[in-house]
Amino acid sequence: MIRSEKTRKFIIEKTASIFNKKGYTGTYLSDLTNATGLTKGSIYGNFKDKNEVAVEAFRYNYNFQTDPVLASIDKEKTATNKLLAFLNHYKKGYLPIFKNGGCAILNTAVDTDDGNDLLKKEVTKAINTWHEKITEIVETGITNKEFKQLNVSEYAYRMIALIEGSILLSKTLNKPDILLNNINYLEAEIEQMNLKK
């Protein structure tokens, strides 16, 4: 069967939230055929195997969450406002993330930590990209005398960990205030870093 980009895109869009909610091992071929209305032959005519569908589904879910964040950050001029825009995305946009099954990075990292090297590489790349973006913003802020000196790498990992952990707890316990309160904490920390306040 000849691969069709349109069909591949359709399969990815229809199965992305299933992979995010059920995980790689919990998602069966029947889930894919039920979600798409396609046969096993149609799915595997467009993808080598379930692993390839899962990787593309992760990329789709990752972009679903990160594209709006990056767009918000790019609109801002100062490092402070870029970090606040980043946090504001989670403050205002956590419901669609929860509805889609939670954070794709967190879900996939837990699901593949000890079993699926291909997906783990994708997750690792996503975390590194996130870390690099925060690091870049903070380093620019330090260079421009907007932020005081600090361990930038450590700060970036702390921000990531606090957001990821807060999403996990908030979604699992159905307590969004955990996420919102920790975002408030991070916002206050950014204000304390700012030399111009």
C-alpha cells in the first residue's frame, strides 16, 4: 500500500490523545482501528508498526502543548515577560492539557522509562529543548542586567520539575489549585530575580 501523508496525519490526529491517555503499552491496535475507522492494513500500510504511530502521536501531543507557549513567548520583549508568558500559558491553558490526558512529556516519560528506547529518546529531546529555551531566556536576562546572577541550568530544571510535578498532582488528585499555587510561587521567584523591580 502506498503511504499517504493525508492518511498518516488523520491517523496521528485521531490516535494522539489515546496514546497520551492510555500510554504505549495500554494502547492496542483495536484502539487505533476504532478511533480511525480504518483497518489494520490501512494503519500498517502508512506506518511501519505501532511504535512509529506512537512516536508521531507523541510529537503531535508535544506540539499541541508547546506551539501556543512558544507563540506567547515570542510576543514578549523582556526575559521577565517571556518567563511569565510561559507560566501564564499553564495558568490559563491547563484544562485542555488535562482533557488531552495530561502532559505528553510526563506521560510518555513514565510510560517508556524502562522499555521503549525510541520513545524515550523523543521525550529526552523534548525535555532538553524545554531546558534550553528556559536557559536561553534567563541567560539573556542576565546579560541584559535584567536578572541577577544564578545557576541557570539548575533554575531551568527546577521550573520544569515544578510544572511537571504540579500537573501530575493536580490532574491525579483533581486539584488544579496545586498547579496554580506553584505557578504563583514561580512567578514570585521571577520577580525576585529581576534587578529592575
